[in-house]
Amino acid sequence: MAQRFWIETLGCPKNQVDSDKLVGTLVADGYEPARSVADADLVVVNTCAFIEDARRESVDTVLALDGVRRSGSRLVVTGCMAERYGEELAAVLPQADAVRGFGVPVQLSRKQAPVPSLDLLNLPRPRSAAPWAYVKVAEGCDRNCGFCAIPSFRGPQRSRTPASVLAEVESLEVQEVVLVAQDLASYGKDTPELGAGAIVPLLAAVAASVPRVRLLYLYPSDLTDALVDAILATGVPYFDLSLQHVSKAHLRRMRRWGDGARFLRRIESIRSLAPDAAFRSNFIVGYPGETEEDHDELLAFVEAAQLDWCGFFAYSEESGTHAADLQPKVPQALAAERLAEVRELQDRITAARRDALIGTVVTVLVDEPGIGRSHREAPEIDGVVLLPPDLPVADLVEVEVIDAHGPDLVGRPLGSAPGGPGGR
């Protein structure tokens, strides 16, 4: 009887790609997916270590799965938390049979030799169960942002070849591909054969292979005119900009580029080219040294930018980073107040922008029965479009937006009767 596996994935889409690669490895070696954790011979937890909340969730997940796995199964902890803490994590998690980062050879399968992390990028993966898939084009990061420890355990940037990316895209057989990396717009800079700007021809090549392609995690200084034009040419005008803050002085404390005025000009320029462009960003509040004036600048920017989607996070101190020794610290209670204030503002903006779409016609990809997305919604991150449940999964369908429920829209296929989605 074949051995069975269960993989629990935490954190960002990049981790999901890593898990898919592990699935491909295990399936190729004769393992089968388990129906549940209790049914698995091998349980793998792919952890996240980006901030304290993510680390706590990772540990809690390991403990929870240990409580329900069957006797005799193996519990392996891998991913970012294992990469970063290694032996320290193994010492505090005796429940795990192994704690191995992707950078450490780990034999998850029965027959193959240990697989090091550099091979993860090009390992095979199974076809996507959804009509979309994340595709990682590079691993690691060469930047030195003050709050981020990722380069310390994911290493420097290592870009894949365009041929390997395109081969993976074709093998997935999906309608939408979401390209991801720690620093996506820097794709190719680490490789003499590719060089700066290599993301532009890669994006064009992927767009020629699938109906939809979008990019996640763009550092703002690398959003060149050529890249903007390439994104618009795909027909998916979606811009995920990693801004983190807008106060120029505060961004320099973060070891980041740019300022709010520069960001606003870029957003306005893109909207002049594509009025239906959608924008997402992320911001950190409570980073050491953040003043009331800095926070007021952020509030003013959020109001002026009218972004479709925003993620806001309270600063999490990470050992070994530049920010860990910075002063003055922002009291947690004050950071929580600032976080609540800016989230409330953005929630109103997002709701208003969604309401403004009522009466418009959008093309949606049906992800699953009753759920779809237009170009404005990235999978698993943003809102969705609620649809009649009988629309075929993986179809691209034109719908009229007839209502909005907070971040979610309600769509009725063109030509169907009134009375709710699809006239039902």
C-alpha cells in the first residue's frame, strides 16, 4: 500500500509554491495524498517566520497536528521558520520528528536522495487543482530593508531561467498565472545572461501562454515605464506595490526608497493610462522612530491614493535586523491605535470603490462554483465576485456587477434574468 502524505502550508503564496514542489516530489516517489492528517504516514508543516504572529501560528499548527496525527506517522517541520531557527526550533518542538529548512538536505521521500533548497525552484509540481496558480520565478532577496530578516535565511536572489518558468506555466494548464518572488521586479539582476529588466520579456512570454497573468510584490523603484507598459499589455492592470510607508524620513529609517508624493505621481500616471487599474499595497505602522507626523502622512496618503486593497501590519521586532536596535520604540498600545485608525480608513475606501463598480461589466474567471475574480482581485488575497453556482469552473465570463457586500461583488452573467446572480 502506498505511503500517504499531508502538507499544511502557512504564510505567503511563495510558501504555497514550495509546498507544491514538495507534493510533486512525493507523488513522483509513489506517495499519495492523504484524506486527512489522521490518515497520513507523513505530515509536513511548511512554516512562516515573517512576523511574531506568523511564528506563533506555525508553532500552534505543529502542536495541533501532532495531537491528531496517527501513531507511527512522521511529523516534519520545514519552511521559513525551520530555515531561520533550525536547531533552536527542534529543541522547543520535540513533537517533530525532523526540523529541516529547505537549505538543509532533507529526505522527505523514501527513495530519492536529499533535495537541497536551490533545486526547489525547478522541481516538478502537480497540475493545479484550481484554474489559477502561483509560479515562483526567483528565490531570496538582495535588499536590506530594516524590518526584514528574509535575506538572512532565504539567501541572496537566485533567478530561474525563463525556459524553466515557461515550462512550469505550460505544465500547470491554468487560465491565470500569478508570478511571485521576494523581489519580483528584480528578476534577472543576479544573472548576467538576463540582467535588469528581465521581468518585462518574461511577463510577455507568460502572457502569450495563458489568458491571464499578474505580478505580486513589486518594489516601487523598479516599477519602470517598460514594466508598467508590459503589465497593461497583458490586459490585467493590477499593481501590487510594496510601499511599507510614505514618510520620506521614516522610509529611510526603514532602509527603503521613495516617498508619498513620488508614489502618488506614479499611481496617478498609471491611472491616466488605465483608469480601471487596480492597486494593492502593504504598510507597517509602529516601526521604531515613527512619529505622529509620519502617521499623519500615511493617513493623508491612504486618503489621496484611494487604493483598492491595503494590508496594514503592526511592526514586529525581528532579531538580527537593523530595526531591532533602533530607538525610540513605539509603544504597542500606540501602534495598535494607529493600526486601527488606518484600517478603518482603508475599509471605507475599499467599500466605496467596490460600490462604484455596481452597474459595470467585468470579465471574471470562475475559480470554483459560485466564486470568481476579475482583474481587480488577486486569488486568496482580495475580495471575490459572487456568481451563480452553475457557471463552469475555469470559464472566463462577462458579468454585470449588481451589488457589493463589503469587499465582495455580486455578478450576474450578461443575458440572464434579473433577481440576483444569474437571475436566481
